[in-house]
Amino acid sequence: IKNTNPARVLLTLQNQRLQCKQLQEQIEQMKLSLETDSKQIDEELSGDFMKIFSDPENQSKIPPFMKLFWEEQQKYLRCSRSSSIRYHPMIIKYCLALAAKSSGTYSELRYDSTTGSGVLILPSLRTLRDYRNYIRPQRGFNPAVINELHSKTKNFQYVERFVTILFDEMKIQEDLVWDKHTGELIGYVDLGDEKINYATLLDVKELATHILVFLVKSVVNPLSYSFATFATTGATSFQIFPLFWKAVSILERIDLKVIAATCDGASPNRKFFRMHKNLDGNPEKGVVYRTINLMAKVLRYIYFFADVPHLIKTGRNCLANSGSGRCTRWMWNSGMYILWSHISDFYHMDSNNDLRMLTKLTNDHIQLIPYSVMRVRLAAQVLSNSVGVALNAFGPPEASGTAKFCLMMDRFFDCLNVKNLDSYKDKLKPDLKPYTSVNDTSFTWLDEFLEYFKLWKESIEERQGDFTANAKANMFLSWQTYEGLQITVHAFKEVCKFLLENGVEYILSERFCQDDIENYFGRQRSIGGRKDAPSVV
């Protein structure tokens, strides 16, 4: 020190005192924050937390991801600088999902060393943006996305390679967006291939209003992957056809075996199914529910599914307009009317009782508005076993037809909405049991389900009276719903038997529903915050 310039020593001391002062201020700020924002917990709860995270005996009870998360947090705490932290891939994936739901909530959770706010050490939003944009999005089949999907599935076992293609459209903003990487204006209709664009589009310079998404979902494991996107103004069957088969060819080329395709009951989708009439193998079922897989190395079918939750909604909508609502129908089956008033009158009567029978029904179920019409949960709770049983037991005799319709639709939804191995035990519903045998009794009941509608149509045709063809049609479900029910039942029975005969141990019927693509749309909308619809990018 004696050889050091005194001015330099003085400057060093001043810097040290300044740092000490800043640290002291931070400590005081943290103390104040603890006093004002912290909540005191009792010793018992404190002990429980300590036991959960430190007691070796309880380590086996901690879920794997929770254990990984807290181990990583302890590792990050030991890092002297935030720039030296290397985040685990599972942490990055979790943070991307969390930030997509709410960036504001994510910022509140993330620890900020400058302000002392937050409780968890997480990557910044800027870091997440780099991960999110690792593959630059583009319309059509992106080679980078295909390669990523191939790398994810290259170690799959044989039965894991059976996949379903889900496709649907999402409304977007009609706007042009400048791509800073390519200098292009994005927002026009684009099917990813100039030949398809000019062959199927009337105006290639028209602004896109929808995004068509193809999503790949495994029948056996949790794989759910957004595979391709296309900018459209509402895809037609002639546009879907070449895109679908190109998707099938790419998936088959990377050894993923396309076994099913699921979409909603929109008119272009039904026309797309019917375009395969000459490739369905002549099953003589009255509807087109399968096609030969032209891209497979061996003879194999692709089975078409109308999304079951959408069928439940359209079935409920037919009932809601039967004698009520828009009064477009007066559904009638073998001398019994099937009317919405049977349910609404019983609900209003039940609401006045202290001990209610229809505990799940609310005004939202009965007084339908555009928002509630779109909610599957409300439709499923109306067409439920509890409503059917209550109408049979305590409703008027003329409501028996409505009760049977509810019971049939409820059981159909259970058969086609099996989500896990144990739900049938918890809910005491045998129809929620996974399919493990080609002789499962549910297959027999599904035949009876279609027979119920067949006899219904026959009773209408044989009804005495001077009824026009249109009047008779209004005594039944909409033909679109009936067609969707037939397609789904025939396809489900055959695809289950095929999979079980080819090594799949059990089948969860929910794998053929569109829930994953609806969840994907929800995540995309949440990224846009308060905007009604996301942009084309």
C-alpha cells in the first residue's frame, strides 16, 4: 500500500464505501419489503414446508418436475451472476408456457435483482423470445419444423408411431405485417405452395382472415405438435385435400403412421371426407368414414372423425331449437316429442327446491347466448345422465323421449371421451374405461346407439299425417349432426380394433378429439393479450 498513489487509495476507499452504502440500502429495502409484504405462517405450516423439501422420506412423493424445479432453483442461487445461469430445457419449456398465458404474471413471479421483487429465478422475457423464435415461422410446411418433429420421434417404438392429424381454422386480424428478416409483407392468403395457390385461390392478393393449422397427435404417448400453418379466407375442401395428403406424405416419410384425421363438422370438412368416396374400400355404411392411406408402404386406412365435443354441442343446439329458441325443429320420436321446454321447465321447478336434483345446471345452461352456445361443458351437462334420470323419475310422462335422448348422448360422450386409466373408477362410469379388447362391450353399445337414430328416422317416415319432407326433416337432428355421429362411430370402432390388433395395449378415445388444437389456439390468443384475434405471424 505504501507504494500506491494516495489518490488511488482514496478513490478505492470511496468506491468501497459507495458499494457498502448501496448494499445497505438494498438490505433496508428488503427488510421493508419483508415487513410490509410478507405473511407470517404458524410453526406447523413451516414444519410442513421444511418436511416436504428436505425430508428424505418424502422425496419419493414429490413429482419429478417439482423435484427438478427446486433443485434447479438451488443451483441458480449459487450462481454469482445471472449471466452465468444455464437453464434446464424443462425449465425453459415450462417458462414459455407460463409466459404465453400471461406475461404480466410471469414478470411478477420472476425475481428481479434490481427491485427485489419476485420469488423465483427464471429466464427473462427477452431470453424466452429468443427461444420462441428459434425456428422462424412461415406459411406452409416448414423444413425446420419437420426436422424438429423427426428428431423428437426418431426413438419412438412401433406403437408410438401411430398418429392422428388434427386440423382446424382460427380467426386472425386482417392486416399486413412487415417481416424484418425477409423484408416481405405478410398477411395475404398463402397455402405454402405457389401451384396450390394459383390452382385453388381466386385472388392471391387477398388478405387472410383465418389460419389453418395441422397438428400431429400421438395415439399412445403425449406427443402433440403443431406441424404446419396456412393463411386462408376460410379453407375449402379443394384446398384442404392437397394440403392434407402432402402432410400425410411427409409424416409417412419420417416413419409416423397416420391412422386418423379429426376436424369439426364444417361444410368444407364434410365435403373433404366425401371426396374420398372411391378410396373408402366400399364398406357400404352410408357415409364416408375412411380412406386408403395412399402414402403407406402397406395397406392401411386413415379413419375420419368428426370432433365429438362439437357433436355434443350441435346435438344440444338441435334440442335447444326444438319447440323453443328459434323453433326451427319439433323433434319427434315414436309418438314422443323431444323438446327443450322439458328440460327448462324442470330446471325452473327444481330451482325452487331446497334440495336440488340438477345441481350442475345454471341459467347459463338454459338461457343460451352466443358465448354459452360455444362452451362444450354446458352442452355436456345438459345432455347428461343426471338430467335424463331426473326427467325419467320426476318429470312429466311426455318428457320420456327427451330423457332417453339425454341418456344416449351422455353415454356416447363417455365412450368417446376416455381421458385416463382411472377416471371410470372415480366417476363410477364403466363407459369411461379404456379400451383393451376388440370384444369390448362398448362397441356393441355404439351399434345400439346408431340403431336408436335409425329407428327414430323410420318412425318419422312412418308417421301418419300430411307432412312435407322439410317438416319431417325438422322432426330429427340436423343431417350434419347425424352424419357426423355415423362417421365417428364407424371410424372409432374400426380404428380401435386395428390398433389393438397391432400391439397397442389400451386406447384412450379422447386421443381422437380436437382438444389439443383448441388448446393451441387458446395459447396463441393469450399471447396477443387483449386483442380479439392474433396476427398472421
